[in-house]
Amino acid sequence: MKIIFITASLLLFSEFLFGQGDKEFFDAIRSLEGKTYYGKAIYMPDTTKANDFWGKKLSFKVNGSNKSKLELPFNVGENQTRTWVLIKTKGGIRLKHDHRHTDGSPDSITNYGGDSDQKISNRLIQYFPADEFTSNLIPAAKTNRWIMEFSDDKKKFYYILERNKELRFKAEFNLEVNSK
């Protein structure tokens, strides 16, 4: 009986700990609401093919739709067709990439992403492996993992893409300098 009680207590405690990390992360993103943050690409293995990002001013802004959904328009230079969407779920956080044409209509490659991996995510970093929808929409992205991360001092924010366990893209944003 004691073993059952201890096991049940440990399971509840570990669930509490893992559940708190995504809540704290989501709340930290929400605390940035209403401001625009600027950054740049700091890693891309092939800047000639992926020059959509390299050398361009990157920015994002946090907009809250409701308590469980945040929309972060992500701009690359003058291109304003991308939005990161974060949604609280029972299992953590879901990341989706909403891509639009300049007229606002959905791109054919949109709404891809995945749910946070709660085994390794915490209050400062969330890992989003590609979900089944993404794998079907973009077969080459089947092994994608997107990462959103705060520096320990929360002065920097990183957006990272890995594919086949290799770093493909990393952007750094300064959270101390912004404009409203």
C-alpha cells in the first residue's frame, strides 16, 4: 500500500513539475505582449540558398487572442506574411506556423508545426517536433524540430529550426530593446 501511495505521489508531483514549465514559458511569452522585438539570423549553413532571412531585420510581436492562444507575427524584412501561433493544450504548448499571401489568403504551405515535447521542455525552452500534419504537408520536414528559447536572464529570445538533428536556422532577438 505504501509503495502505491509513493508511486502515485511521485507521478502527480512529476506531472505538476512538467505542467508548470510550459505554463511559465507561455506566461513569459505573454508578458511580451504589445511590443515588437528585433533580431537577426545568427546561423544558417547555406546563406546563398536561404537568403530570405540572412542579413534581413527580423521582428516579432506578441498578440493575445485569448488566455490559451498567442499570435506572434514574425516579419522578415518587409515580408509580413508569417505568424507563429502558440496554443495551450492539456499536454503543453502547440506551435503552428501560419503563412499567408500579401492579400491575407492562406498559403498552400501553412499551419505546420507540432506539440511541445514535455520530456525535455521547461520554463526557458520548448521543443516542438513536427506533427503528423506537418509530415504529410511537407515530407522533408518530417524530422523538423522547432525550438523557442529564452536566455537564462530572459534578455534574449531564440527561434531555432533543426532538421535531421542538425541545426538549420537560428535567430536571436533582443528583449531589452523594443518599440510599441
